[in-house]
Amino acid sequence: MNLERDYLPFTVLGIICLLCATATTIGGSEKVGLWMVAMNPIFVLLSVACLSISWIRWSKATEKD
């Protein structure tokens, strides 16, 4: 396991956070609950950060020296 080139856990966490943020935006507090609406900014920040980290690691792993 190479932590410099391991991007899959960040991709999975980013997709999960993106799905939570999307469900919160579409559903509102009636469908998903008030605590999810309060966590929506955190879900958005985590999804952007995790997907950015995974993109950077993936691009470094696929570039040829």
C-alpha cells in the first residue's frame, strides 16, 4: 500500500459526501432531517477536498517519468 499513490479511498469518500450533499439539497429538511441540512456545508467541503486529493494522486500515478 503506497500512501502517495493510493487514491481510491478518497474517491469513495468524496462520492459518498457528494451524494449526501445532493440528497440534502434536493430533499430538504422534510426528507433528510434537520441535522443533514446543518451538515450540508461540511459535506460539500469534504466532497470537494476528497475528490481534489484523489484527482491529484491519480494524475501523479498515471503520469510517466
